[in-house]
Amino acid sequence: MAQTYENTDEILAARRAYNDTLAQAHDARRATWFPLLIVALLMLVPALQFVGNYNYVIHLMLYTLMYVTMAAGWNILGGYTGYISLGHSVFFAVGGYFAGMIFARLGISTIIMAPVAGLVCAALGYLIGLITLRVRGPSFIISSLALVMIFRILFEKWQFIGGAAGLSLPINDLSVQWAKLPYYYAFLAMAVFGVWASYRVRHSKFGLGLRAISKDEVKAESAGIDTRRYKVLAFAMSAFLFGAAGAVWGEYLTYVRPNIFIHILYFSVWPALMCILGGKGTIAGPVVGAVLIVAFNEFFVATLGSSTIHILVTGMIMALTLMFFPLGLVGTLAKHRRLPRILNWD
Amino acid sequence: MLEVKNLCKYFGGIHAVEDCSFKVEKGSITALIGPNGAGKTTAFNCISRTMVPTKGEVWLDGERIDRLRPHKITAKGLSRTFQISRNLADMTVLENVICQSRINGWRDLFKPAMSPQEIDKAMGILDFLNITRIAYEDGSNLSYGQKKLMDLAALLMSDPKIILLDEPAGGVNPTLLEEIVGHIRKLNEQGMTVLIVEHNMELIMRLSQRVVVMAAGTVIAEGSPEEVQKDPAVLDAYLGGAMEDAA
Ligand SMILES: Nc1ncnc2c1ncn2[C@@H]1O[C@H](COP(=O)(O)OP(=O)(O)OP(=O)(O)O)[C@@H](O)[C@H]1O
Ligand SMILES: [Mg+2]
């Protein structure tokens, strides 16, 4: 009998030790310095232009930063709230067109108008969300796809904003060497804002409510959470980031065109995939996902040519990664407590 | 305090709740009993508006609440647990509990998810229920009984005036059952009004002052536990089984 007692003591001790590790994991300090360091380095990247022509590098970084902005925005709705949208390219396009029109007519730079374009998209997202967020799961995904089709037709038929041909925008008068810089810094600022915003949301009552909604909406409601308001607000926030990104992208490309801006693969699916690959609901996930997908894509375009093969290969790598990291890279590693400190931004 | 008037809930042809009326007095422990499928859970769902009632009224402290959305009802001080625990996976027990704390308006939304005061309060509740040791456990990793206790903890976080418990001790072991009974009694002594659904008659007899008996969606008897137990209509509803065994 004494034997048994000893055993129970052991079991209880093991249990206590386990509880302590749980509490510790909870207290683990995040590595805030790492993202700050990256931002500092990114601010210095354009200095490369003093020693040669690194326009391509700057373009790639700018492109990645734009995706970081969008993936972080998508994360607020898709990651925290659990509503998978494949229609966010609509907000990217609305932001692009709104700021593009103002730029073409009044000459106000899209970089200045980006926050306003974001707000316009947030308002639009709020209204759309009031309707589409009533259903969840597959029905919501379909409704988001329907949104893309509706807006695509709207943009193509509306002659005031250039119809299917779109609008061309003035080219800035900086020398080729420095022409990309304003956009580079604009996207850097947006990416930082996006990641910061998703961090703030994650650690607020709002974020806790969103996570509750993603797990069990009925329970969240009965817990006293105004689910409708929370969801719509999350939708508006993510639309804001897409709109702001779209605004500056238009001026950078020097044109806005429906088939480019409402491109479902590039501006709806990719941000979603980046977030899922990196880890939905984590802070670092969308960043990691954006970097990886842009890098893979660029690598395969370079090696396999710009056919559709690179999309196929990128897709296959994604599928494989998700087989081994079902919660995304950051999410899965964090769950198994294998996440390198530097990627713990939660 | 809580008054249900002519509540009806139809699922197509199924009249799950039909013209159901009863009252819960302030400060009491009222039991809602009835055979399986009597419509008790559905009545709870309609009161907390997890489901929209087909007809009827629900009044809380002289205020009609059956048109309010669920979170508003919770804000008015009515909280409920679910018969089958619904807890939030990938969130710690602490987060599960704090999730249920009150939020007043827009400004609260961007406050820290868990303030030190809230953590203290939540830990206090977990301590009251003797489950502080699972505070950092994932909400979905709990045992059945622990889930029931966590539900109760989360419920208390919202500072309710009246709590609706749907089989809080269903399927738990006798020791835990005693514990839960103790907790409910203690809460009631502190002034909490309780409406409880329970199949364990012996427990009902000990705990509650008033019993409302439902069968086939309506209230068939109401009164003290002793009165109800002798009521022929009640015995009939239970097919003479459970009630006699328990008595
Ligand atoms: N969502 C639903 N759709 C259709 N019918 C339902 C639904 N929910 C409940 N019912 C029906 O309503 C009736 C009452 O169910 P309810 O769950 O309220 O019973 P209960 O009294 O809680 O029973 P138990 O003691 O077994 O928990 C049952 O006949 C059930 O089949
Ligand atoms: Mg029931």
C-alpha cells in the first residue's frame, strides 16, 4: 500500500511541475527587440543605392512589406476571428482607385491619401461586414468570393474611373535611382503599423473577444460579447490595411486597372495563404509567411521562368509545409514550445 | 425577479416549449425539472436568447428582455451555463474566465485583455471553486468535471444577479457533486438567485426551495419540493419511475 502512496505523490509532483511549466510558458517574455531591429535595418536598406543599383532589391522588399501589411490585416479577421475571406482584393482595389483618382485629378500623393483610402475601405468593409458576417464557415467564404465578382464587374463597367482599361497615373519626377524610395518607406510604415495594430488587437479585450468568437460564437455571445459589433469592426480593420496598401501600390505601378487590382490570386488568396502558412492568429506568422511566399515565388520565377509553373511549385511547397505544420510555422512551433525566441512577438 | 410568460418555441412541427410560464423569486434557488426532452434546455436557450423564442415574454426585474441580444442580457445580470460545456479551445482557463468579464462601451475594447485586477478576481473565483491549479491549462484539455467548474467560474466573472445552470452536476462523481452543491449554496447565501435544471431528485430536495416541473414543453406543477413530489401529474409525467425511486 505504501508503494501506491509514493506513486500518487510522484504523480502529484509531476502534475505540479507540469503546471509550473504552463505558468512559465505563459510568462515567457517575448522578443520585442527583434522586430524593432529588423525595422531599423530596413530603414537603412535604401542606403545601398549609394554604392550601386539595388533597385531590384528595393522593389522586392517593398513588395514583401506590402504583403506583410495585407497579411497582418487579413490575420485580424481570418486569424483571430476565424472568418476566412477570399475577397479582400476588393478593398485593395477600392483603396487603389480612390487614392489613384485623387492623385490623377488633384495631384495629392497617394502616400498622403493612404490613411484616407484606408478609412474609406474600413467604412465599406463595415457595411459589407454587416451583411456578409451573418453567416460563417463555407457560406462566408462564398460570400467573399461573390464580392470579388460584383466589384470586378462594377470596376470594369464604370467609365468614370476608366472602365476595363483603368487609369494611368503620373510618374514621379525623382531620378531612377531614388524613384522607389517614397513608396518603400510608405510600405515600411504601413507594414509596421499593420503588425503593431495586430499586436495591439491581440492583447486587448477586443482581441480576446475575437478569439472567443472564432472558437464558439454562441458561447462568446452568452459570455457578454457583442459578437456582431466585434466581427464587423475586425472586418473594417482588415479592410483598412488592404485599402491603404492598394492606394500606394497604384502610384507605384503608375496605373490602376481592374484586372490587376482585383486579382483574386495575388491580392485575396496570397495574403490569406501567407497568414495561414506563417501561423494564423500569431503576430509573427503573417510576416514570416509573406517573406517566405514572396521569396519562393521570386526564386521559382527566376529558375523556372514566369510561366504558371512557379505558382504550382509554390503551392506544392505550401501544401507540404502545412502537412507538417498544420497551424502554420509559427503557430505549430509555438504549440510545441519550439519557437525560437526571436519569433515570439506575441 | 425572473418571470417567463407564455413562452413558446417551435422547431417546425415540434413544440419544444409550449405556453410555458413560471417565476423565479429573488434570492431563491428554483429548480426546473422534467423528463428528458421536456424542453428545459430550450427554455433556457430562449430566456438567454441563445435561441429566438417563437412567442412569449421574459421579464427580468420588471424589464422585458426577450427582444434583447444575448450579450445585452448578460450585461443585465443574467448568465447561464450550457448543458454540454462550451469552452473556448486554445485559450487558457484564465482567458476563458476573463473573457466573460463585463465590457462597458467602446473604450473598454482596447484596454488590455486581462488587467491585473481581472486576473486577481478570476484567480479569486478559481480559488473559491478550488481549481486554481488549472488556471493556465488549455480550456479544451480539461476533464468533464473540470469543464463544469470552469463554466461556473466564467459565469461568476460577469457579476450576475441571477444564474441559470443547466445540469451543473450532470455526470460528475459524487464528491465533486457535493462540492458543486456547496458552491451553489454558498453563492445563494451571498444573495445570488439561482435557476437550476437537474435530474438528481435527491439533490433538488436538498438544494431548492421551489420546484417547477415541465413536461412536453409546459409547466405541469409548481411548488415546494415536497408538494411537487406528491403531485399525481408529476408522477404521471415521470411514468411513476424516477420520482418514486428518489423519494
Ligand atoms: N435545435 C433543435 N431543433 C429541433 N428540435 C429541437 C432542437 N433543440 C431541441 N429540440 C427538441 O425540443 C425538445 C426539447 O428539448 P430540450 O433539449 O429542451 O429538452 P430537455 O428538457 O433539456 O431534456 P434533457 O433533460 O434531456 O436535457 C426535444 O424533443 C428536442 O428534440
Ligand atoms: Mg437539457
